Amino acid sequence: MEILAVRDLSFTYPQCSSAAVKNVSFTLERGDFAVLCGATGSGKSTFLRMLKRELTPLGEKKGSIIFCGTELSQLSDRKAASEVGFVMQNPEQQIVTDKVWHELAFGLENMGTPPDEISRRIAEMASYFGIGDWYDKDTAQLSGGQKQLLNLASVLVMQPKLLILDEPTAQLDPIAAADFISTVRRLADDFSITVIMAEHRLEEVVPICDRLLVMEQGQLIASAPPAEVIAALKSREDILCGMPAASRLYARLGIGGACPLTVREGRAFIENNYSNRSPQLQQDEYTHKSNAALEFGDVYFRYERSGRDILCGLSLRIYENELFCILGGNGSGKTTALSAAAGLLRAYSGRIKVFGKKLKDYRNRSLYKECLAMLPQDVQTVFLKSTVREDLKECGADLSVLPYDISHLLDKHPYDLSGGEQQLAALAKVLAAKPKLLLLDEPTKGLDAAAKQTMMTVLRGLKEKGVTVVIVTHDVEFAAACADRCAMFFGGRIASVGTPHEFFPQNSFYTTAVSRMTRGFYDGAVTLEDAAELCRINGRRE
């Protein structure tokens, strides 16, 4: 049964000369799981919001959206609200009540559902999602993964036929993201819910989807099973760079045959086609500067006097001119540590030093005068003006020295930008402070794979100029490719530290797909470049 039919859909924002969505057409059947991908600013979020009538942006629309045989605009308010579910990128933006149980009941209450039915539905949904242990908690106490799972459950309790997800794993750690994606797949299978998910983290989701949709500059350039799309677009490096590691390695080596999608298929592809006479690459020994740019010494911090410690004896030394990545689960204390380093939070015990000087010794905001700058996780808090141009002008940003191009964003309101575009604009504003120590909290959130490559180039350029960069991230592939050293944060302290080639091969979950795909056959491979080089060195099997 056809659930969604999009026909010649176009959309143009007010006072814009070019359309954000251009002549998009496709159909989805009941139970289909479709993944929508494309570059930052390609029109994905605009398109998805047009599928949810209550979120449709203001502008000129052409074409039609048919939901279960009825034009979307002609649906009753009740049907439009309940049968088309939408989960946003930022879990904070969708939670509207103070208790978990009330969040689950909120939509049904607004639909006028009888109390007995509300109780039955939320009890069933809480059991399905394993929410029972935190059913009575305040929503503010939940981790990012729990909040996003609660958003999903709150939508599904309305029993939608179409579920739309706009980068729902952007703020989740790798384990929580994998759990969330497998839950969505299970929902499509168990309840025949039609799912369309926009996503940049494609490693986990592409192998399990039914259809891969690719958008480019507002147009839909591919709509087919993922293996067919990857085979057709394998010459497009800007698109291929976001695909699963197994598929990228297959395209890089160019030996033909069926395109692998999963880690398991990638492992079989390597073992069946390449020998392992020389299973390890020679790695250069990493040496760092002798002086520390940032030091934590036995630091303790809690948000409430009677609450638990969020930072619990944190000790860490990051050296000058390092690219240092901190990984760990949602709620482990990574962002708190970064905020404490920036002087935004005050530890009740221990010491924090920046370039050998205690934070309290930086007087009259001297810490922020060409010394330290921080890009927060919620980049919308950085913007103060009506256009990006005004924001950058106020802080004295020189666009001529900016290592990437945002000229096409300058006259837009910052809140009208996509998540990835907001990241790039906010980073431009932070770089205007000319910091020697740059703290970045989830800088790749909302960025497509090509934009991440740009981000890596920017960060390496800053390192060459002597800047120390500390990055909190859930993106293990990004950390493996750009970091000098990585650290695992757990329970308010550092659990392990090492170079990417020391750090990732030892991990089972916080590791790259390449590491999981090659370990035991090739040793120490972390990035796609490592795996491709090892395959070339060892040569084809006879």
C-alpha cells in the first residue's frame, strides 16, 4: 500500500531567487525504511518539514504531497497531527513537559484521548522502549540518548503511519546512536511504519535501509536500494565519502564485484581478495611539545550541592599545538569538563591551568583576549544578530582569511540555516577571537562528510599556526582521521589516552568501522587510508 507520494515538489523561501527544493518525486510503501542524505544545505530539512504539515516553512510551494491517498493539506487536523510523526535533530527542542510520563501522555491529552486509553498506550510504549526505570524522572535529568528515545516514544504513542526523523542521532554517542537506529528499523518491521530519516552518520543506517535517497542542491538525484545508489555514484567522491567504510574501500580499490555495505561484508571482501603477508603499517612515533596548553589536576565538580559529582578526580594534560579529541558516552561529563576549562563553571576542588596559569589568575577577561575561545554544543547561542553578516561584523571577523567559504550564508538569518551551516558560521565567529586554545563541543554535528573534510583541513591549518585544539566529539571516524591523541571519558574522569593507532584498535565500540572490519587480519588499521594501503601492500590473492 502506498503511504506517501511526492510529485514534482518544489519550494522557495520568501525573498529567495532559487528554490530550496526542486521537482522532487518519489513514493514510499507501507513499512519502507528510507534514508535521506546529501550535503549540508542541500534541502533535506526543508523537504522533511514539508512532509509534516504543522512544520511546513513559509514560502512558495509547487507540486503535491499525497499521504494515504489524500493531499496533505486536505487532511483533518487530528489525522495530520497523529498519523505523521516527526522527531527533530535536537532532543531538547521537542520536550515540552517536566516529567517523562507526562511527555508520553502530552500528545494524547491534546488529542482528547480518554484517560483509560492514555494509560494503556503509554504503559505499553514505556515497556516496549524500556522506559520503566526512568518513567517518573524529570526530563531535565535524562541523558541525550534517553531524551531522543523519549521523543521517539512520545511520537509513536500517537500511532503514526509515517515517521519522519531529521538527523536524530546527531547528538548521540556511538552506542546510543546504534541502539536508536536499530530501534527504528525494528519499528518499521514490527508495526509496518513507513520511515524516512535524514542522516549524515551513514555507517550504521545505510546497510539496514530499504531505499537510499540522495539530495543535491534541492534535487533528488538518486532513489534506489543502497547498493545500487553507491554503485551508480561511485565516481562522486563528495557523495561517496559519507557512505559506509566497506563501500568506500570497495570503490577506492576498484576491483569490481558486489558492493559490500556492512562490516561483515567488508571483512569478507578483504579476506577473499587480498593476502595478509604484511599485516601492519609502520607508524611514525608521536612526539608532543613539552609545555601544556590545558591541564586538569584532580578536578571535582557538581551542579548541585547535594548532587553527584559530574567531574570526579579529572586529571588530564593537553600539550601546546595538539589536536586532542575527547570521546565518551552521553552524560559522562565531557561538555562539563570543556565548560570548566573555559571558565564557565567553577570546580569546587582541584586546579585547572591554561598555558601554565591558573584560571583564577586570568583577570579582567584576559582569558578570552586572543587566548581561549569555545564553540558550544548549541551553536544557536552564539548568534545575536538578524543576519550572519551582522554577527560576523560585530566580532570583527575577517572573511578574507577564513579558511572556508560562507559567502552564500552572509545575508541569511542564522536560525534559517541548516544545522551544518550554523556550525560553520558559528566557527567563523569564534575564530575571529584569534584564540591560541580552541575548545570545540561537537563541531561536526550536522555536517555532511565533505564538510567534515573541510573542517579537518581548517583544524590542521590552525594547528600549523600554533593553535591548540580540544574537541569533544561522538564522531569516531573524524577523531581517528584528525587527532594527534584521543581520550576516553567515563564516570567524570579520563579512562584511557593514546594516539589514534594506539587508542582505537583496543576499543570494541568506540572505534572505527575500518578497525572492526580489519582487526585480526590487518593490525592497527584505523582509517580508510590505512586499510587501502594495507590491501595494496599485500596485493591480490592468487
